[in-house]
Amino acid sequence: MHDTLAVHGGEHYMTSDPVRATDEVIRRVQGEFIEMPGLRLTEPQARRLWGLDAAACSDLLLSLVSSKFLFRTRDGAFMRVEHGTPAKAMLRPRSQGAVAV
């Protein structure tokens, strides 16, 4: 086991036990995906990063997929759903008839 940061009643302390997913952990996970666009994690990587046990991590990731915050890649990794127009879709050929005056 490794030490993880736990919060109880506003107090932060270190514990050797994996943390179960709570609302605070969910907000932290969402914040990390928002702060790091393109973040791509497998379930074991997420478990180690956030110090979660296997069941809690699986439930958390599947919940975030169900809520359309994350999606699962073909190889099983998790990434944030981006709500924007892809850069390639924004590129349009210039019309040949346009002349600058």
C-alpha cells in the first residue's frame, strides 16, 4: 500500500488505505481532466493517481462515462468528452472568387 491523502470533516491527513469515491473525489477527478486537456488514463493508472480501490475507481469512471463527462477509448483508456468543434472541421477552403480590396 502507499499513502494517500484523505479528507474528513475538512481535515486533511495521510492514510495507507485506498479512498472510496466521494463527491469530493469526483470533483477532484473532473477538475484534473478539465485542467489537463487530452489527459488519457487507464483504470489502473487512475486508481494509482487518485489512491482509489478497484471497485471505487471502476464505479467512479463508469459514472463519469454515464454522465457523458468521460468516454472510453477503443483500448480501454478514459478521456474527457470535449464539447467543441474539432479544429479540422473549422478549416474551410478559401473561395477562389474572393478578392481583397
